[in-house]
Amino acid sequence: MPSSISNSKARLHAGATTRSICLVLIGVALMGAMVEGLARFALGRMSRIEHRIEQEYRGSLTIPAKTTSGQPTMVLLGNSILLEGVDFPSFRSMMSSKYDVYRLVIEQTEYLDLYYILRTLFRRGSRPHDVVLCLGVDHLVGDNIRGEFTARYQDATDLADLVRREHLDATTTTNYFFAHWSGWFGTRTEIRKWLLARVMPDVGGLTTVLGFRPAPALSESEVRLKSEARLRELKTLCDEYGARLTIVIPPTLSKEDHAEVVSALGRELGIRVLIPVKAGTMEKSLFRDGFHLNSSGAEVFTAKLASVL
């Protein structure tokens, strides 16, 4: 009898433990679903930047080669230099007689992010007549990647290619693939930034000041070696999908940005490389932070870009 009572108590205890574990797992699953839903559907409504990126990305997925009226299309692709350096509504108006213009700007990106995003756009059916990549020379030859954030805008096959190309470690690789499939994982850093900005409205300016570092000086041979390989890669991709490639090099305060090296390579490879404003010729007063143009600088550069295109 005592043995029977003991067994009964053990079974009750085991059953209570199992129920507790199930309740905890259900709670974790519900919390995960709530957080994932917040990341996927709420962030775009709360964050102006995220909303713009989502809109521009969705619009870029369905670009035809020509409009129904026969007008060719053009997509501008770049980072915050393009966002702040080109007054897009004005530029689109200036080009309206020649092109139907789209834009996709993702801040803090460089060549590798944008190359794989462009690959994804093509693979998913986008067929712009002209691809205009607006990148400074340091970003064209740089190896920085935004990683988890941009993983959401790339195909899994492209992520695998990026992992092999950059020899990424197992932890980073796992994070990128989680970020590709999970809205929360891909935007958790942006959500923290958004919350911090609500608590400290001036934190954006503070991080810009504290985080700004001048790009390391590059030799002409380094620029030529890296940019040649990347220009060839871009041209091969655009040729495969019937798009004409143009590289636009934005203005800089420094006269030593090696833009002419990239321009000369473009001529050799049959790629249009445009330098609307020669390096070091725009006044410092036209730059917001020595790197991005302010509204007055954007007005000047927008008109120059439209004229050379």
C-alpha cells in the first residue's frame, strides 16, 4: 500500500512537471510569435526609415524594362550618400522625359550588400533598363557588410555565396540565415535604435559624431585591383539580365578619392562611370558632415547628375 501511494505521488509530480514545462514552452512560443509579428508588421509603421526601405524594395522587385508607353526604366541604387545627395523628387522630374526612375536606398551599405541585393532583385523578376549604382570609391572597394539587416533582402542562395566569399565563421553565418528568415532577428538592432531614439532624441547626432572615422587611405594600385574585379562582376550581372550599368561617383571634399582611376577602368571595360562633380571642387559649406551633402549641396549635385545622365 505505501508503495502504491508513493508511485501515485510520483506520477502526479511527473504530470505536474510536464504541464509546467508545456506551459512554459507555450508561453515562450507565444512571446516569440508576438515579437516576430511586432518586427514584421509594426516596425515599418513606427520607423520612417524602415517604412521607406520596405516601400522602395517592394517597388524595385517589379520594375519592367519599359513602361506601357515604351519609356525605359532606371533604378538608382545606393546608401545614405545617395539618399542625402540627390533630391529624388526633383531628379525624377528632371528625368521624366527620358526615364521612369525608381530608387532603392539602404543606409550603411557598401558594395557587397548592394551587389547581392541587386542579384536578388534580378532573380525575383526585376528588369530595369538602366541600373545606376551611386557609390563613393571607398564604398566601392570596401568590404564592410551590414549583415543581419540586409540578409532580409537577399536570397538564401546569395547568402550562402556571400558566406563562402567572405569566409564567415559559423556563428556569423547562423546569425545571417536566422536574420533572413526572421523579421525579429533581422531588425532587432534597428528596434533597439528606434527605442533609444525615443528615449534620447539627440542620440543620432551623437553617434554620428562619435562614430565617424575617416576612410583609410587607399593606394591607386589597391583601388584599381579591387574596383576592376567588382566592375567586371557588376557588368556580368547586368549583362545577364539585359540592363545597362552606370556607376556614379558622388562628390567628396578630398581631392584624392581615386575617382579618375575607376573612370579609366570603366572606359577599358565598357562601363559608363560618371563623375558629375570633380572631387574636391564643392565647398565645405555644401556638406552636412564632411561626408553627406546638405540640402543646398544636394540641389547642386542633383542638377549635375541629371545633366550627365
